[in-house]
Amino acid sequence: MKHSNERILTTHVGSLPRNPVLSELLIRDEAGETVDKAALAREAEAAVRHVVAEQASAGIDVLNDGEQPRVGFQTYVAQRMTGFGGESKRPRSPDYTKFPIWAAQTARRLDRRAKVTNAPQAVADVVYDDLTAAQEECRMFRAALDGLAKPPVEAFMTAASPGIIATTLLNAHYDSHEAYVFALARQMRKEYELIAKDFLLQIDAPDLAMERGVLFQDKSNAEFVKIAEMHVAALNEALAGIPPERVRLHCCWGNYEGPHLHDIPMREILPVLYGARVGGLSIEFANPRHQHEYAALRKNKLPDRFVLLPGVIDSLTNFVEHPEVVANRICEAVDAVGDRSRVIASVDCGFGTFAGSQFVAEDVVWEKLKACREGADIATRRLWGKAS
């Protein structure tokens, strides 16, 4: 994983907006409707080329395929692995009960999207024997990268953590939640190792924060931390064969525009994140609910082995951050870490976590990524005292 040795590098979290045609095909395919698979493959490949080119044009240094071939950032595994069926009954955040007017408005905005609360569940032993879809996604991404006039500083691809799979595709088969999580870890290891051969691997693990207010909303913070530690132990087992410096971990409190009154404080989960066998941590810092969280980093310093990928761009609003604001956020992150080389400017979360579900318009997304680059250039001049 590259460091910001000469200037502040930029990246994002993973998912990017899918065009309406691709989104509709992915949603219909997930629903079991008859879909022209060749057309779906063509749309996905064209979309990958498009988002890769847009990232490069915006000046993003560490880019990815935008998760274009996937129906959802974690629910895609139900289409790649066997052992899933039926329908999960995933609970919702207490926000949906406390704020019914907001909940109704949100439902109207998301009336046609991929499965989330009703995703399949584990009904038999989960097995990941066919890596064809993952291999094809890697091929599409590599082809898009090869088509760029200039290669990026680095390229990454995301994969769901065992914990977020287990808390979304619920368990209706294993004797315990822990047994299910470790079973998923053993199977997801295959995808992790495949990705890490060619790209940086990003593990998407919102379960390490978000699930305190969702599946485990009846637990205390201390009880949740114990569960999160178990999730990290399973993840570490899955990552055992991959050098930590080839892996970055994304953690968030849920990528939805809502009150977030029940989010667990970062100070409670930071020690858990530090236990992960990774080289980089991607965490929200830009949205209004978590802009203050640098205080936790100052009290519990980022270990030397980690790079921080702070969110300096909000993934849920169509406001385009002013580059000076972005630069201020980057410099605050550097101050908290104490080392400019170990900070890579990023986004809070994905811009298209599920097909049919995005809060920021595509043309605004590219402008936000440009603002990230411009803000990083300003921060570079401040931190290095030179032109970027």
C-alpha cells in the first residue's frame, strides 16, 4: 500500500453510481427474472470502463471498478456462493421507529432497489466453489485499467467481510452466529486471495460499527464490542495468507441519510479495528454525525503499521465540498495521526452501495471526487510547503 510520501494521495471507498440500464438488469437478475446474461455482461463491462475513466479524470490516485458488476456491496455473495435461499428478516435501525416521517420519505426514495432487509439467508452449508464471477470482475477491471492513458498509483477491489455477510444474509442453518461467521470466513478467503493477487484488497466491514444499531441493537456497547472482536478474529483467519500491507479495511455506521442517533462512538470500536490484520483503515469523518471523531484518534493513536483513509467527502449529500474544506479535513487527520505520509484522502462511504440505491447524482459524484483531489493539492502545499 503506497504512502503519501511526496503529496497527499486520494482514493474513495468503493461503490460508484450504476447507470439505470445496468441497475435494472442487476435488480431483475437478483430477483430471479429472465435476463439476457450477455447484455448484462456487456453493460457491466462498459460501466467499469466508464467509472475507471471518470476516476482517473477526477485525479483519483487509488481507484477501483466501482462495484459495477455487483447488485450490492455484500449481497452479491449470495449469487456467487451456494447455501443461500429463502428470505432474511433483517431488523432496521431504531431510527426508523423513532422518526416515522423520515422513514416514509426514505421508503419513497428507494422504491426500486436491490434486496437489503429481505436478502437470502443461509439455509445450508455455505460453499464458494465457483470463482468465475469474481475472476470475470477482475478481468473487466484489468482491461479498463489497461485502457487508461496513464496507470493509477494503485488499484483496489472490494470484498465483503464475513461479519457483514452474516448480519445481512442471516443464519438459518448453523448452530450459532459465531459458527456461521467462521464458515463464511473460510469460504471468502478464496475471493480475498484471488483479488489480492492483482489488486489491493479492501474489506468492507460496516458490521464493526453499524450493526450495534441494527442486528445487535438489543446489546450493550460492551457486549457488541465482544461480538465485533469475534468478527475480526474470523476476518483475520480469512486473511492469514495475505500480507497486511495489501489489505485495507473499511468501517462505517451505515451509508444512509438519516438521524444516526444510535451510532456507537468511535472510541468504543477503535481498539477492535486495530486488531485487524490489515495495513489501512477507512473510516467516516466528513458527515455531520462523525466529524468530531478525530478526538478518539488523538487519545488512542493509530499504530505505526496503519495508514488512515479518512472520509473527507460526504457520500450522502449533493453538496460539493469546497477544496479548502477538504484540505482542512485532511490536515486535521494528519494532525491526529502525526504523520502526513500515513494519510490518504478518501470518501466517507460508497456512492452506490446497492443497485437502485444512491443519494448523490452521478455527475455530482465526479465533481466531489475532483474536489477531493483539489483539496488534497491544497493540503499538500500546506504540509510540504510546495506546489503539488
